[in-house]
Amino acid sequence: MIARIATSRSIDPKSRRGAAALVCAMTAAVVFLAIAGVAVRSSLRARQERKLEKDLLQLEFLCDAGVLRAEEQLAKSPEYAGETWLDCDSPHGTGHWKVSITIGSDSTSTADESPRNLTVTAEISDRTNSPTSIQRSRNVSLTRS
């Protein structure tokens, strides 16, 4: 007995339609998963950018607060030379905050009229996302009154 080899002519048209439907369904699933993957990646990237913007804004606020603190301390005591004002964990639970205040004098002027150079450095370290540490500095020249 001779074995009969199935050719494309002997395949039932219904099974051809089923195979075509399966290929279409698989293609649609692949396209859907690709679109979903891009949407998730975009969402995560936007979330990370918002966190970075929030921390950069927080650094600006910390620098402003450091300048105000230095002005207040100088008004109380003209010998104030600076300090590490904040050195604590973030109240939001993501990172470590540090605000350093340094005060120097301009060496080109006489002692009575020399402006004081104030440098406030704010840093957020140990962040959970990249970059893991960010820092901003503010330099202010204060005149003595």
C-alpha cells in the first residue's frame, strides 16, 4: 500500500481559515503587547522625571531657607561663621538632606565695610532613583549694616 502524502489541495478550507485567524490573533497580540510595553516605559520615565523635578524644587527651597537662616543668625551674632544646618533623613522617606552654610569675608575690602560672602549648599543624597545624589549651591554677598 502506498502512503498518501497530504498536499495543500487535500487540506480542508475550514482549517485554513482557522490557521489564518490564529495568525491574525497572534499578530494582534504581539502589536498590543508592544504598544503596552511602550506605554509602561513612558509612564515610568515620566514618573522618574517628576520625582527629579520635585527634588530639584526641594533643593531650591532648602537653599532659600539656608540663606534666611544665615541672615537671621548673622543678625543675632556678627561672629556667626556658618554651620551644617540640616543633616537628616527626608521626611518623605526618600533620601538624606544636608544644608551647609559657610560665611567668609571679601579680602579686598577693609574689615569695617567688607561684604560677607555667604554660600549655602543643599544636597539630597541616597535617592532611590538616578541620579542618586543631587546638589545645589547659592552664593550671596551680604553687606554689613
